[in-house]
Amino acid sequence: MSIWWSLHLRRDAASVPLARRLLLGTMETAGVDPEISYDLSVALSEACANAVEHGGDESCDAFRVTAFLDGEKCRIEVADTGPGFPPAGRRRPVRAARAEAEHGRGLYLIQELADHVHIRNRPGRGGAVVIFDKILKWREDAPLMAV
């Protein structure tokens, strides 16, 4: 079983729950275990919130979300057109924010909720890409369970 979809969304806070609901609906319909679906939806929400907040300027007000459910794995990519991440040598390690902090938890949560995370800049185009995946578990009655 293979399902994929891609969204081109406005850099607006209202886009975050739209992407999350589409992912949750897709995984529920396919029969993915609800705990896995929830983890991925939280990670997606964090990646989208980062794209909305940091992913561009007035000249580009969009970002892209692509999700792949392929066999036993779900891979999600969130790409924006902002300034991107600092070069690897100047990038701070991703770690948990202080409990009282209002910002700084997104990438850490994504790393905690997903099995693999890749954070990079878009080559030649500008912007950042956050890619994460997770091994899927299925409900017993899953209509589209991978075999």
C-alpha cells in the first residue's frame, strides 16, 4: 500500500491544523495505529508552525507539506522558502527548551516523536526542509494494512 499527497499552503497559522487534519484523516482511513498517528500529527504541527514563523518573508507567503505512507513507513517533508538553517558549523544542537520558554521546542519534539529526522537547506532554492519518518503500526481492522 502506498499513499502520498502534497499541499502548497499559505504561511498562516490556519494552515497548521489543516495539514494536521489531512494527515490524521489519511492515517485513520488507512488503519494506522492512533498513537503513531498522534505522534506524527504533533511532529507535523511543529514543522508547519516553524515554516509559518520562520519560513519566508513578504515576497513568498507559502510552504509545502508532502506525506508518504509507503509500506511500513510514513515520511513527511515540510519545505519553506525562508533563510534556511545556519551552516552546520554554526548550527546549535537541537535540545529541549527550558520549561518556561515559549519557543524552541519544535525541532526537539520532532526528533523525540519520529524515528529519523533530517534537517537541511534546500539546495539552490533557499529555504529549509525538515524531513522525518516513523515506522507504522496498524490497527487489527486496518483496511489498507501493508503486507
